[in-house]
Amino acid sequence: MGRYPWSVLIVIVYALPFAYFGMQQDYSHQSPIGYVTMVTAMGLLAFASIKLGSVYALLIGNIASFAVSFYFVGNMQGDTLAAFFKPLSSEQTLIFLSVLMLILQAVVAGITYWIILRKRRAMNPYRMASRSVK
């Protein structure tokens, strides 16, 4: 199977409203399990996207996840919900979580890219041992 079907699968999985699930779990059960799931899933998806060399899947997937989460958070409005995420509104909390996830994914993507580059350089038999040799 080529790279394209995997990229489409990554975008489909990204389209799950991870931030909404985290917020809903926090609101319903006062449990951080939803946030832990969100961080884990987003980190793994970022790793898979970079490993496949599909940065576009990562970008499109983040936009899709934010849009779907924003839709569900908009439908979840209520006075108690606004009071639960007190310093911020529920939409502002969603934006804050999305920005945090982008930062996490940028770190994961950078580390993954660095590891891939190191492996490629180590496997290159024609690389010069030292540049100081004349």
C-alpha cells in the first residue's frame, strides 16, 4: 500500500474531536483521562504523519479535528459549562487546547524528523568520515 491511503487514514482519525472528548470527560467525570487520551493520540498521529512524510496530513487533520471539536463544543453550550471552564469560555478553552496540541505535535514532529535524518546519515556508506581530510 502506498503513502496516499495511509495519509487519508491519518486525516480520518485526526477528524475525531479529541479536544471535545477531553473537555467532555473533564466536565462529566472531572477526570483528566480525556486529556491524556488526546495527548497520546495526537502525539502518535504526529509521529505517524512525519514517519510517512506527510506533513499535509498533519496540517489538514489538525484543522479537521479543531472544526469538528468546535462544532460539538458549540452544541454543548450551557450556563454550567461556562462556569466549569471559568477563566475561559468553552470555545476559548478549545482554542487553548488546540494550540497546546499544535505545540506538542511540533515537538514530536521535530524529534521524529531528527531521528529519521540521523538514521539516514548513519546508513549512508558513501559519507565521508571526516571533513578535515584533504
